[in-house]
Amino acid sequence: MFLINSILLDVDAAQAVEQIKEKESFLELAINGGWVMIVLLCLLALAIYISIERFLALNHALKDDSTQFMSEIRNYVHNGDVDGAKKLANGTDTAIGRMIAKGLSRLGRPLSDIQTAVENEGKMEVAKLEKHVSLVATVASLGPMLGFLGTVTGMVSAFQAMAHAGNNIDISNLAGGIYQAMVTTVGGLIVGIIAYFLYNLLVNRINKVVMQLESRSMEFMDLLHEPA
């Protein structure tokens, strides 16, 4: 019985050691990806940084209490206090505030000119919110391509080792190139998938902000059409 228990303990210890080796070999596998893996890691870090920064900015834009703001603008305009409305709009540091301020600065001109000014300001605000978002899309498409490049260079390295080995081909001579080929393929796909998900998340938030800006711009134009 004691002998059996000893054997079982030895088996468990061997399995534990094997698991540790597998973890170490996986780390070594990642390291063997070469320079491509370093570039992929940098691209992933860039995509995550931009996504977090833009997500916070977009989230702040969506949480702006524009309902109360538009109600106060309406009261100022109906009371004929255009200067008060301009002061409120200029003092509101939001996309909607700047858009309404641009429209108020055009009062006295034809409504079509005012609407054009408001729409142009809205486009500029959207462009600000979309800042660097295209880089996330670039990472999403560039990641798999770099992974494929690593695959090709890894296979070239493997075949080059095979050619130099001649008739004394050893699998260990091919291991480095095959490691690089497989690891970079997986790494490129992972980076591409993560960046693609982040890009679509940002696009969804931007669309919500655009809808909010369009809604407030139409509300402002309707306000100008109302009788005093």
C-alpha cells in the first residue's frame, strides 16, 4: 500500500513538473515569435490606449444634460434675451453648447445660413470625437497582416535551416522557424480581433453622439421657427 501511494505521489509530482514545463514552453513559444510579436504588442497597446481615451470622451459627451440646457436656451430666446442665450451657450463647454453658440452667432441671417452653420459646427465636433479612432481600425487590419508576415518569415527561416542541414536534417533545426510562424499567426489574429471589437464599440458610441447632436440641432431650428 505504501509503495502504491509513493508511486501515485511520484506520478502527481511528475504531472506538476510537466505542467510547469508546459507553461514555461508556452512563454518560450511567445518569445520565439521574434520582432513581429514586439510590434504586435505595441500595436495592441496603442489600440487599447486610444479606445479607453476615446471611450471616456464619448461617454462624457453622452452624459451631458442637454435637456436642461436647451430648455434654458428656449426661455432666453422666447424672452428676447439673445445675449443671455449666447452667454449660456459660450459658457457651456460641450459639443452641443458650441454648436448652439455657432447658431446663435448667426441670428439675423436667413434660417438656411443658420442651419448650415449649425451643421458645419456639428461636423467639426464629430470630427473631434473621431480623433485617432481610425488608428484602431488600422491596427485591426494590420495585426493579421503582420501575423502572416511573421508566418512567412518563420517558414523561410525553417526552410533555410533545412537547406543548410543538408542530409542531416534535425527537427530541432526547424523548431525556431515553426515556432515563429505559428505564434505570430495566433498573435496577429488576437490583436486583429481585439482591435476590431474596440473599433466597432467606438463607432457605436460615436453614432449615438451624432444622433444626439442631430436631435439638438433640429430642436434649435424648430425653436427659431416658433413665434416669439
